Amino acid sequence: MQFYLDGVRVADAATAIDAGAFVLQLDLPPSGGAILAWACPRFAAIDDPRRLGLPVAGIDVSAGEDVSCTSPPIAAMRG
């Protein structure tokens, strides 16, 4: 799984998988707005020819300072 913020790849060290969620530690630009994108391998399903990707059940965003991978998440995607 690879994540991108405004077209720039998010470092692997800023990405963690936690209890069915991807947790991303991100620095947003001063405007506060950014585009988050991701690329993942195709998920194969029996007798289903569609190209299936990452199912997203929700995206939670929170602010924090001095963030590390052990700090509360900045963005978490639940699948």
C-alpha cells in the first residue's frame, strides 16, 4: 500500500497498520487542505472480474503537535 499527499509519496515510517486501520502521520500545508491518494494491489475475488481496491469504511482526522508513530493518529482509514 502506498499513500500520497498532494502527489508526494508518504514515507513508510509515517504509515502504520493498527487494528484494521491504516494510521498516517501527516504534516498538512498551511492552507489546511490537501489531497490524499493511495495505490494498492488488486484484490482478487472468486468469479468476480472487477478490479477491487481498498474498501474504506471511514476517514478520521485529528490535529496534534510533535507527532510520532506512537502518538494519537493524525489520519486513520478504517476498512
